[in-house]
Amino acid sequence: MPAIAEAFSLGLPVEVSKIDQELKKLWQESQGATRASLVNLAVYSEDAGSLTKNTQLMAKMTENHACRAIVIEADCDAKENRVEAWISAHCHVSSVGSKQVCSEQISFLLKGSCTTLLPSIVFSHLDSDLPFYLWWQEEFREPMDPQLWTWVDRVIYDSQRWEDFRAQMGLLESAEQEANQRIVLCDLNWTRLDNVRFALAQFFDHPASHHNFAKINKLRIDFAPGYRSTAVLFAGWLAAQLNWQGEKTDVPNKPSFVSPVGHKIDVDLRERSGEPIGEVAMATADLEFLVTHAKCGDLLEVSRGKPGEKRMPQLMPAGKNDPVSLMSEELMRGGPHHVYLHAVNRVRDLL
């Protein structure tokens, strides 16, 4: 069997120059385990101890997403220059029998000026012609190495952690231009909105409900501490889909928009403890559309009615906010995220 990566082990230490040779040896000794890989997934972090943490995440993610994992921890401030490497495999019993299906992992610890070797280390260990996904767990900074970004198919990040959204998006867009628009931008902060967006959108599935679009005059979004950008992205999604135009405002959490027919939409972003997006209320003069997290935590309560009217809510899945769940959702997708980019452009100044 391959050396399976456990929470307490990075696998077998190897010399960087002998990684391919040691991987071949690993699979020759696999005793019937099947190697599987659909994508190359590189994970980059500068947090101390992230190799172990991300190895645990990979062990869970590869249950449903076979890949070659390249896990990198960088210590940019180290005085010594050093590269260490390990190889391992995440093996799971397939759903159709007792056969072991394994995803291999190559782990690197980069110290000192050797961090400039990141592009060559990644490129030299990609698996054949499979797509290359890069999960970047840090803030981006200049210079954005064009050698790295021209090879990336999808760059995955979480804007919820950014201190300066506009500056970070500017760096990403410059990298996208360097890559001739080849990169697909995948924001986990957008992914965590999926279920709430679906829940609100279902109110308007039937064309008979579309007349309410022109009557919307209020939008309230309750968000947890640290998740203001998530709430702003939600408002951006509605603005992009309904063709609302933003108005200048001096109150950060009370932006406003104007509909295509000239109606003003007042937005109230409220910080409340709880889920990243705890509640969304969208209203016309005589009707409210409400999406709120149920007390059980893993369901959404969806209802519509007149203010003060007793309602019977419909239950819908709420989704999860942990990294494995968010990444699993993202890895199941394909194609560009045009709706996300439209949402960002509508609220860029608010972020």
C-alpha cells in the first residue's frame, strides 16, 4: 500500500530531485491500489503548520475529488534557504466495492529565498495535461509572477479574508491579463452564498412573479462579524441580475441602488452574530421575501407574505461554511464565473 497521509504525518521524506522516482516506487508497492487523478490541485500557504492542516483537508477532499495534490508551505522570512519534500497518498475505498482508490500528494516546505522557486517546483510536478487549479490561501502581492499565472486554469481564493478587496482584485485582474484571460477566478466567499442565492431566486422561478422586480424598494442583509464582504457580494449579485445601478453614499452599510424604471432601493447591511449570511429580507410596498437560517443550523427557512402576516416557511438546504465543503462545491464546477464578475463590478466601490 502507498504511504497514506495521516493527520500526524506528511508521508515519506524524499529528495526533491528524486520525487518522480520515489513516486513510481510508491505505486509499484501499492498492492493493487488504483491511482486516480482528474486535476492538479496546488495549495499555497505561508501559515506555520499549514502543511499538516492542508494534508488533513486533502485527505477529506480526495474522498470525492481525485487529484494530484501539491501542498506548499512557505516561510518567506526564514534566514536559511532550504527545500524539504514528502510524498504520500490519500486512499479511500471506492463506492462500488472494496478497491482502494488513491490520490497522491507531494508536499513542500520552502524556506528563505528559495520561495522564488515556486513556479518551477509546481510546474515540474504537474500530472500530464490535467487542468491546474491553484488554491491560494494568502493575500496576493506584487509582483504577480507571469510564469506562474499563465499555467493556471482556475485560481481559488477567499476574499472574506482580504483587508483591501479592490487592491487584491486589481492584482488578480492583472494576472488574468498576463495569462490572456485564461484564468478562471473562483472566490470561496462567493461559493458560500450559493444556497442563500438559490433560496431567494426560487421566489421568482415562475414568470408570474417577475412583476415584483420593478416594485422592490428595500433589501436587508444580516451578516456575521467579519463577513461584510459576503453581504456586499450578495447585494452585488441582485444588482447585476436586476440591472440596478449604484448611487453614491457616505454611509458604508446603507448603500442604495436605482432600478431600471427609476425606483430607489435602500439597502441595510446589519452585523449580527450567527451564520455568514444570517437573514435576507427583500421587500416591495406590500410584500416581503424572507430567507433566514433555521435554528437547527443546516436548513434555510424561506417564506413570503405581507408584513405581520403569519407564514408557513419552506425548508431548503443551508450549505456548510467549512473549507472542505466550500472547496468540494468549487471543484464540481466548470466554466467561467461570469455572474460573480458582474456582481463584483456592481459593488466594487463598496468593498
